[in-house]
Amino acid sequence: EVQLLESGGGLVQPGGSLRLSCAASGFTFSSYAMSWVRQAPGKGLEWVSAISGSGGSTYYADSVKGRFTISRDNSKNTLYLQMNSLRAEDTAVYYCAKDRRYCSGGSCRALNLDYFDYWGQGTLVTVSS
Amino acid sequence: EIVLTQSPDFQSVTPKEKVTITCRASQSIGSSLHWYQQKPDQSPKLLIKYASQSISGVPSRFSGSGSGTDFTLTINSLEAEDAATYYCHQSSSLPQTFGQGTKVEIK
């Protein structure tokens, strides 16, 4: 059974930093790209960032580029999101989501995204003084 | 960036009624359009992939259609458990984007 468990959310002051984690199980983690998607309170879904299966390719939404860094440790089956210079508008539930497209070997270096077949339960980040 | 515009934003529907939600893309995305259902305090759940392909375990009353820029999610014979917000999502190009959501309420 595929499971994605986010952690690391909490209250942080504007300008502060936070690192989110997403522990994955039930599938070959390194064979799938992963994404972070966020949802501000009462708002819709916003795709934030993605990383290829090998970790060699990443992509960011303009709203977080230069402030957030996505990474993964395939030996620990864990996805991360380092969030720096946080703003009030970053307040949201952050979901990690598994891409459905399987990769192997060299194809895991590229970022070929598809739909999300599994989502975590989310972790709330609140940016406020 | 490809913008997805859903309509309507909100719909109040009687059980057994048919629901139609549309999603329009700002440029052609082929069939790289997917639909998710999100119930209150839950994570999104995949409903339809590639515009019209069904997902195992999803009730057959949910169906999708369309290609290019215009897409439709249909819920035939709405049930009380279908009260949720529905989102379209495109994977044609980066950045991936979502529609703003359509909230379906049961009368």
C-alpha cells in the first residue's frame, strides 16, 4: 500500500525557515518523480515544485523560486522541501504527491511529469508574527 | 503558464441530478487533463485521467470528456457522498497548473 506521510509543518515568523519532509512507502521511491502541492486556507490547489526520480532535475513555481528547495534522499525514501524567507502568503497545507509515471535508469534524471496518483495527508505551515 | 478556468465555481444540486463541470485551458493541452475530488479536510483523490479514462475504484457515475482546450467532468445521478470540491489539472507542460475548483453542494 502506497503511503506518503508529511511532517515538519508549524508556526514560523515571516522571514523564517522551515523544512518539510515526506516519508514514502509501498513503492520504489527512486522510480517516481515527486511534487509538492499547497493549499492556502479556503483556497484551491497550487503546484509548488517537482523533482525527478534521481533528484537530478527540479522545477519550481515562480511564486517560490529562489526561496524554496526541493530535494530527495532515495536511500531514506524521503522527499524534502526547504522553505526560506517565508511570507504570510506561504501559509498553506503542503501536500506531497507521487507522480504516476514510472522511470528507470537514465530516464529517472529527466522531469517528465504526469498526473498524481497518490497524495499525503498534508502538513500545515503558518507564517505569522 | 497554462491557465485552467473552471465553471461554475459553485453548484447546489439535488441528489440523483446530473452535474456538469467544465474546464477550459488557455492553450491546447491535448488530453493531458485530469480531475480530482477533494472532500472537506481530506487530500485530493484522482477521479479521471487523460480527460476521459476511468480510475479503478471510482464509481462509474463519474465520467470525463474533451480534448484540446475544452473539457467536461460529468457526475450522473449525484449522491450525497459526492459533496466535494472538484479540480482539473494539466500535465501537458511545466509549471503544472490546477483549475480554481468547483464546489458541489447537496441540496
